[in-house]
Amino acid sequence: MLTVGVLALQGAVQEHLDCLNALPDTQGIAVKKAAELSTVDALILPGGESTTMGKLLQEFDLAPLLADKIKSGLPVWGTCAGMILLAKTIVDEPANHLGVMDITVQRNAYGSQLDSFCTDQIVPAVSAAPVPLVFIRAPYVVKVGQEVKILAVVAGKIVAVKENNMLATAFHPELSGCLDFHRYFVAKAKHASTI
């Protein structure tokens, strides 16, 4: 049984837990405290408000511990705000949050909530069939480091990437009704070293 935590400080926590618990041999649990981090085999950083989540990571003294665990190989997946938390560089912001993934991201790159959209696209690493991609006030990646592999591009913008044990998506698979991305992450997490 693979235990996958969902960082439960703010954001789309229950939706990720429901997706994880729908998969065989997988248990999703909410993670709020440092001690709970040591009980999980992998972790999802959900969508939500990245600034709020970043502040809460600092307030609960989780940021250094979480960054160390990711650098030590903990499989992690950031969706939307979670992508921003992972990024080493955020456009027009002087500091990062966890700063573990060699990407530069643009926050709220698609505009306001009214500019949210959904599209279907094949993501070869994840599924041979088109998967629904739900974008809500989404970021996108403007630059990647040498070790980062681009998994998906929508309208010329990088929206899914992986680097070693880290996966980041600008969209919300937990809101799509499709389990393909969760299945992909869980399968890779079982092999732990790379996503």
C-alpha cells in the first residue's frame, strides 16, 4: 500500500484525496504537521493560493523540512499553486517558497478566475488518449533548467514538467474526473527515484 500525503494547509485537498483513494493499493492522507510528513511515501502540493500556502509553510515551520525531504528524494507533485511552491524562480517576485525545482513560473499567467478554461490533450508520458486539462487562474512555466523534462505544452506555454522525483502541472487533474495523472504519479512514486 502506497501512502500519499496531500498538503492540507489550504486548497483542493479533498479532491486529491478522493482521486488517490479511488486507485488500487493507494491511501491518501491529509498532511498538516511535520510529524505527518515522515509517514508518507509521496506528497501532493494541491492547487489553492500560493502566497497563503507559502506563508503557512513558514508559520508551521514546514518549509525547510519539506524542501529537505524533496531534495532527499520524496516523490512530490505540485498542481497549480503547488507548481509555484516548487519553483526556484517566480517572475516579478524576489523570493521563492520551497525553491527545489529548476523552473521559472509566471503566477496567474492566464488572468483572473473568469479566464479559467478546460482543454483536452494527449500527454504522451501519461496517457495515449486525450486527458482533460482544467486551468483555474493557472501559472505556466517560462523557463526550465537542463534536467527538467517538458511533459505538456498548451498554446505554446509549458504546463507540465518533471525533474527527478518532482512533477508539476499548471492545471488541476483532481477537478477533471480523470485519474490518469494520479495513476501516473502513483506508479512513478512506487519506483521512488524518478517521476
